[in-house]
Amino acid sequence: MDLDLLERTLTELGEPAYRLRQVWQWTAAGADSYQEMTNLPQALRGALTAAVPFSTLTVQSEARAADGTVKVLMRTADGRPLEAVLMRYRDGRHSLCLSSQSGCPLTCTFCATGQMRFGRNLSAWEILDQALYFRRLTPVDHCVFMGMGEPLMNLDAVLAACQRLPDLGISSRHTAISTVGWIPGIDRLAAQPLPLRLALSLHAASAELRSTLMPVNDRYPLPDVLAACERFYARKRRRVFVEYVMLAGVNDSVGQARELAAILDPTIFKVNLIPYNPTGTGLQGSAPGAIAAFAAELERLGLSATVRLTRGREIAAACGQLAAGAVAA
Ligand code: SF4
């Protein structure tokens, strides 16, 4: 819902200022339409239905996996595709994976989004409407910006959306922004007041390999990126999650685990190993045994390491798979 358009419309209709708050409260609580907003006069509900689309996005398709994961392909009003995912975990968490851009200007070789043409930055309302779509299905409590796009290249809109997520039930402490290492954005994120989490997509400890997997490494070299993360920690006192996608025969040897441990301060960084989901890039995921050995070596060297639970693989909703459907669409 475009709240700027809503505010202008309410003003033009001569409505009191509290109407905006009323509409937002209903929307954030999961209302399906203006008609549900019973403390609004009936005539106003009709006028808003005609003047302010209930969502800035239209749903093109929705896929549901047996594990409860829901992936939705949406389009903006100007036809740009984007995807968002709801993941239900056994411990009761309902976590959203949101997109910040339609497509992505960066070209990480393992990522389906990187293979698709970049469209544009999404507005705050387009980001928020992804979360509202799922809020209408179920209560939600966690959020990661790990869908399409590099969120720190669109930080104003991402932060504006994050300001409102607590109204949906997602606190800033339960919201993580994932970056490939966009240094100006990391510093801005550290300087703003919300207690958001930072996650760094790292994927390789050596400069050569990282540049092969993630060309952005040439622009922002890893030592500079890690220094920016350390500044973030110094300011926010929140540990930084390192995301490391496990690629068979590429970055998954025990020796590479040692290289990784050598560059990460265990008081600042926690490592999250991500089993790779095939995206047609030619890369293969590591075997479970290789992931376990990698994690054990990190732990032996004093670095906290977890292995991410894979959700929604069969509907291409797992990490690195977003946009596969959108490319074909
Ligand atoms: S991994 Fe992230 S930054 Fe890299 S191409 Fe994919 S969406 Fe863009």
C-alpha cells in the first residue's frame, strides 16, 4: 500500500489525520481489504477502494512446498518481477525473505537473480507489500533481506520499510540485512538508530576466488569489507553473520575452512554455512559430509558455525534460487 498516496487521498477527501493511522493499523494486522476496516465510514471505504490500490504489487503465481514454505512471484505496477518467500520453521518461527530490487545489478556467479536483467530499485511500499502479503496469510516474526537484489544499494527504501515492519510483528532485532559487502551501505547501516542485524555474504576467504564468485570483490576488497563489519560491530554491539554458500570442489575444503577462520574475529563474526541449491549455473552443492567437516574445522578453531536448514528447495525458493521463475516469466 502506497502510504504517501493514501495520505494525499485522505487529505483531499477532507478526512482527519487519524484516518491514516486507522487504515495502517488494519493493514499491518493482516486485513484483506478496506471493506474490513469497520471503524471507517462505509463511504470512505468505497472511496479508498477506488483511489488507492490495496497493494502496489500484483501476484502472478504462488508455489507452496510440503515443508510449509510459500514463494510468491509478484509484479510491480510497471511490470517488474520480484519474488518473496515465507519460511515456516519447526520451532515456530515464521520468517520472510524479502527482495529489495527487481533483478540485481551485481552478477554473483552462483545466484539465479544475478543471471536475470536488472530492473530497478523497489520502493519502500513495494518492499512492505511483500511482507503484508504474507501477513495476510499468517502471523510473521522474522525477516531477512536476502531475496532479489543488494539491499544496501537501496538503503533508504529498505530502512523506510524496516521502520514499519514492527507493526506487522517483526521487530528490528529480528530483521537482518544481507550484503555482498557494499561498504558505504554498511557504514550507513551502522550509523542509523534501528537495531537491525547485518549479514555478510562472503563465500570465499581468498581474494582470487571471491572475485571469481562475486565480481563486487574487485570494487570492495574483502579486507576493507571486514573492516567495515568491525566498525558496525563496534557501534552496534551486534555480531555479524557470515553467509557462506557451500560449493562442491570450489570453496568447501578443510584448508579453506582454515583460511576463513584466519580472517574472521570470533568475537565479531558467526558463520552460517548454506547448502547450495542448484540454479542451472553449473555449480554443484557440497556433500553433507564436506559441510560437516568444514563446520567442525571452524568450530575447532574457535569460530561459531551453523548449517542453515534448507527450506522450499522443490519450489526454487531456497537461497540463490530466487528469480529462476521470474526469468522464465
Ligand atoms: S547473490 Fe545477491 S548481490 Fe549477488 S547477484 Fe544474487 S541477489 Fe545480487
